[in-house]
Amino acid sequence: MASAPFEVSAPVLRTTPIPSALGRRFLLTAGDILMSMFKGKVVARNPKHEELATPAVEALVDTGSELSWLPREVLKSIGITPRRKRVFALANQRRIEREVGYAILSAEGYETTDDVVFAEPGDMTILGVRTIEGFGVMVDNIGHRFVSTPTIVAVGAP
């Protein structure tokens, strides 16, 4: 499957689309460092009215982002409301403020409740690490998929 190049704001980074049956994949190069990125489909549901769900939205799986970011209009369409504002530091050190609300997020058969950022036009759609951890999975960077993992308990049972 051919795809458009992934846009990256830092001029030193280059991306190369890779065909994949699992969704869009990219090789990201920064000098001699190779990183693998991929996109997946995420669905958000309103936690107060679970019958209200978004269509599947393509999102970058990004373990470097704390929260998941979905387009504002997509979240508003199912009645998710902003609860507070947060300030975020971008990779280029610029700071931006965005509204955050609550959603039930699902992808690849996994589901969790999490904070979600109301992305503005021009913002990326991202599946962040808190959501991924809430799914109880690790990211397989080679196979570009989620792998179920056991939950670690801090204190053992007697």
C-alpha cells in the first residue's frame, strides 16, 4: 500500500514509507539512528454514553508522547467535553496549551479509559504511552503491533 510521506517538523529527520498489511509504517532516520514508527486505528467512546463512538481514526503509535491526541471535532461529535487545560512541550521545545477530557479508547482489541487531548488543526493524531500501558501491552517495534503483557504487581499476595 503506497502512502504519503510522514511530515516531521525537524529538518534533520527523514521518513520513508514502507508497505504494510498492518497499516502505515515508516522508517525515521536522524543521522545514523534508525527508528521505526507505525500507525494504527483507534476508536474513542464517551464514558458517560458508551453507545456514542467515533469512527476508527488513524493515529501514530508514539511511546514518546504521554497522552493520546484525537481531533477536537471527532471528540466533540460523541459528546466528550474538555475538563481542563494542560501545557505541552513539543520536540522543538515550543510550549502549547490544549484542552483535555476523558474517553474510553480502543485499538487492536484492547481497551482502556484515559485522558485524551483535544487536538487542533495541524496537531498530529497520536496514541500515547499512557493509553498503551492502559491496554496492558508493549509495542513490538519490529512487528509493528501490540503484544499483551502481564501486569506487574508491586506487592505480592501473602
